[in-house]
Amino acid sequence: MKKIATSSDGRLEVKFNALGQPIGDASIGLSSFLGPLVREIVPATITDWRKITPGMKEVLWKSVQARYLVEKDWEKSYIFKAMTDLWRASKSRLVAKISKAPNEQERIKLRPDNIKSEVEWRAFVREKTSSEFKV
């Protein structure tokens, strides 16, 4: 993501095929850009993607538009669907790490940078390690 963010090539045009999927060189950079972006902006402690704030959505979309030429509503829909999937996958990997951590101290160390409150993180960990969640 650092390479993409610091590149001076200007905004890259993303081409889409007939199925509405990104293709070409810019599509590779776009998919590499979206994962870290969504992990940095959207905390894993949010219970449902549909509950992210309009401010977060705006930051995500402006960040994508700052680097890529994507303007159409259907392109935006595709990109947000991809970000939804990437966020869920990263959250799932985080929960797996929490489950494998041998003790509470190790679980606390797993807190992502975008979760500022230790109380919020501890509540998230408690929920994901509960017997109800495991069922």
C-alpha cells in the first residue's frame, strides 16, 4: 500500500470487463490497495458492515478516488462489495488469532491500531472467546 500511496503516477484508470470486474494492471493495484485501506479505516469491533458510519464510507470512497479513476455508481458498488468481503475476511482471521492466543495478554497485543479504546477491544475479545460465540 505504501508503494501505491506514494506513487506519483497520478490517478490510475481501472478498466472493467463485461461482467463488471476490474481487469488490467490497475486492477491488481486496486485489489492490493483495498484490503489495507479497509482494515485501517473500519474497526473489527463493528458488528455488521452495514453499520459503518457515513463518515467512514466517505473516507473509504475518497481514498479510492484519490488514487483511481472510478466515478460510476456501479463501479462504486463493486468496490464497496469487495471492501465488504475483505473486511469480513480480515475480521475472521483476527478472530482466529484471538482464539489461538494462549492467554489474555497475548490477546490484548493483537489489538489493531484503529481500535483506540482498550475497553472496547477487551469487550470484543470477551465476546469472541465466549462459549456462546464458539457454539
